[in-house]
Amino acid sequence: MVTVKELLQIKGSQVWTISPEESLRSALERMSEKNVGALVVVDGDAVVGIFSERDYATGVVEEKNFTLEMPVSRFMSSPVYAVAQNDSVDECIALMTQKRFRHLPVMEGGHLIGLISIGDLVKQDLSEMEKKIRDLEDYIWIHMI
């Protein structure tokens, strides 16, 4: 069973953040510049939300007087569910599926130390399945001789 800690060692622990007062324009520019689909919204050291491409798309449609100068806090997803380094990839997938979101901050001792996406989890699951297939093929090959 792969843990969040192991996943972060593979993918890295870089997290891009934004404050709740910053504009949607700033958020979109940062997301484009960093080539990410979501930013963690932080107020000081506290994680207060997630702002994702989905939040932007929903906001554009639902907000009657929409402008790019509106604050991120108006469109971010909140409350935020987080995981710890010792949680398993399977637990993360279950939480994301149950709560219907695609990004999970990784917290340790009250501090943000990483961010994992559904894509990271699926990639890890596929990698594990490919290894199991290779192991089974090796086992079958050895026992056919």
C-alpha cells in the first residue's frame, strides 16, 4: 500500500498558493505560469480553500456581474479536506470520490507540505497495476518451464 509520503517523494512537494484577497486574474495568471489546475488558498498559515479550473468555470457561469478583479475567496471551494503523509493512496481516492473533488492538500503538524491531485493518484495506481502484471507474467513464465 503506497502512502501519501511515498507519492510526494515521487511527484515532489511543490505547492502553489494564493491569498483569498487576490484577484481571479492573479490566480489564473499563476495557474497558467506554473502549469497547474489548482491553487491552495491560504490566509497566513491556514489553508482556507482550493481554487481550481472548475471553480473558475462555475463562477463565470453563476456570477451575474463577473469580473476578473473579483477575489479568489468568492469562488474557491471550501471547506478543504486534507490528508496526512501516512494516509494511503486508496484512502485518498475514496475521499476524493466521496466528496467529489480533485485536489487534496497534504498537511503535517498544521503546515501545508504538499498537494496531490486525482491525476497523481490514478498515475500511481496504474504504475502499481503494471508492476503486478509484470510480476504475474514473470511468475507464470518461471512456472511454465
